[in-house]
Amino acid sequence: MTTKYKPIIGIGSLGLLVGALIGFLSRPASVLAGKIPFVHVLTRGATYKGVDQVLINLAQESFNIMLVGAIVGAAVGIVLGNILRR
């Protein structure tokens, strides 16, 4: 890998992490359960058993929001890295 791509990869990776964090922090909350923990978001509710299964849709929505945040963050990071490379 040449040094001209290092800023793009570095800032893109940082953007991915920051975007995922922002997406996770802005996840929706349930009236009864509050915000879903990180483990359940990552598994999209697959670990829920019994009555907690009603939260599976909320866990899937939270995962999707986190994923979109990561993708947008990575895209912004790649663009910024490309601008700074010049």
C-alpha cells in the first residue's frame, strides 16, 4: 500500500467508528424497556427469549440505524481523507 492512500483508509476507518457510535447512541427506546443494550443490538434480538421477544423488532431497527451510521461515517471519512490527501 502506498502512502498516498493512508489518509483515506485512516480517516475512513475513523469515520466508520464514529458513525457507528453515533448510530448506536441515537437508537430508539422502548417505553417499557428503555434503550436496548449493545449485545442485543449486535445480535439483532436473537438472544431474546420468552416475553422479551417483543423487543426483537426494536433491536433490528437499532442495528439498522447503527449500520447506516457506520456506512455514512465511512463515506464521509473517505471523502475527507481524499480531500486531505491532495
